[in-house]
Amino acid sequence: MSAAAMRTVDSGSSGIAQAGMRLAGPNVDTTHGPILYLDGITVAFDGFKALNDLSLTIDDGELRCIIGPNGAGKTTMMDVITGKTRPDAGTAFFGQTIDLSQLTEAEIAHAGIGRKFQKPTVFERHSVFENLELAMKADKRVRATIDARPSRAELDRIVEVLVLIHLAAEGDRLAGSLSHGQKQWLEIGMLLMQEPRLLLLDEPVAGMTDEETMRTAELCMSLAGQHSVVVVEHDMDFIARIARTVTVLHEGSVLAEGPMDVVQADPRVIEVYLGR
Ligand code: ADP
Ligand code: MG
């Protein structure tokens, strides 16, 4: 679909959002099952292949864990999906029809792919509630005028997200006063305000306490289904808690993929990653 066609779809859907219905994001065709197709992706930096003929599909609504040693290409893969890095070879499709190579980073975000970076970037001088409100207003699908007060449906959505991210009691607090883990949740909440179909989380529990890590595991599991979620993490306790299908990246391509127990027992995986 062209960018212009997508904008048309978007302006048509804003009425639905204001009527309070769950906005499923613009037309992502998942009739064949997968929401993301990477096929033969290669990214070379000065001849070094950070991704090397990487092929991967993510099903609609699935929670996928990606593990692998440092330098395996996990972050580069997210850079390709979000349009930050353009592959030297291969194709990346969002659903059946949206060719990510034809979209800018902003258009990819708008199409329904949300990404959380490692460092939280919340508005420290605004309250938790205001951060979610600002994230919603930044989404032009939902609101054309920045000044208008949030509608009933929008307030409901903010409260729903506050509960989901375990910050229901912290709505009035300044974001700057939250713990590191709470800021990470708030940032996930800000992404959720834009109703992404696919969420990419790069090392979401880095720096968290054990309790925060387990709560983040719950959060990831509650997002799946409603959204497709791809989580890159090194914390194996966390991965073991949430894992359905695990993909192991090594030297820019898929080394192994399957249920956690199968992947963990794979001698090649033990050799390059788990055994160290
Ligand atoms: P991971 O996230 O799995 O640790 P990365 O995707 O960050 O791995 O990096 C994969 C490889 O690509 C690493 O060897 C890294 O040094 C290299 N790399 C990543 N980004 C760049 C870049 N912009 N320029 C040069 N090399 C890069
Ligand atoms: Mg990385």
C-alpha cells in the first residue's frame, strides 16, 4: 500500500477511535497468519555482515523471544524492521501487503510498529497521566487538535493503560520521580497509546530489580494476543518465564528456533550462547 493510501485509511479510522472502539491500527493484512516477514535480510557495515541472510516470521498476536550473544545482530534486526537501517538485500513485509522498504521510519511507526529502546525517554517534568495523554496526542490518527481536552473514550483508554503498566496509583506523580523500572513501564504505556500492532522491546528488563523483572514478564504476557510482541533479552530467568517460541540469533542469522526447552538443549545453542 502506498503512503498516501495509508494516510487515507488512517483519517478514516480516527472516528472509530473517538467512538471508543479498540483501534486495530491501519490495514495490516494478516489473513495468512504472520504479521511480520523478514526474508533473506543482509546488512553489511564496511563488508562485515551484521545480518546475514536472516529469515524470520512472526505470527499475529504472538510473543516471540529473541536471544543470542552480543553482536549477533538483534538490535540491527530491530533497526531494519523500523526503517532505521536499510538492508543491502532481502525483503521485510508488515502483514501481506506493506513493504517496509517503501516507508520512512515515521510511516512505519504510523503503520503500527512501536519500538522501545533500552533507555527510557519519558517527559520527566510531566505527570505519568500527562505522559500517556501526550503520547496519545502525538498520534494524529486519534486527535487532530492538541488543545482539546481528552474525550471520555480517551480517558478510559489512559486508565486502562495505567492499570496494564502497574502505574494506576501513580498517575499524578512526576515521571521524573519514578523508579527506573516504572519509567520503562511508562514508556511501554506511551507506545501502547498509539495502538501498535507490533511491539519491539529491546532488553526491557535491563537494570530492573527481580520484582520489576517479574512484573514486566506479566506485562509482556498480557500484551500478547492483543498485540504481537518481539522481545530481545539476555535475562534467561525472564525469558524462561515468558517464552513460547524462542529464536536464537548468531552471526546475523537464525541458529535455532522453537520451544524454550528444545532450544536450551540444542548443542549449537549451548556452544555459542548458553554454555558461557
Ligand atoms: P546485538 O544487538 O545482537 O548485540 P547488534 O545488532 O547491535 O548486535 O550488532 C551486530 C554487529 O553489527 C556487531 O558486530 C556490531 O558491532 C555491528 N554494528 C551494529 N551497528 C553498526 C554500525 N552502525 N556500524 C558498524 N557496525 C555496526
Ligand atoms: Mg543489542
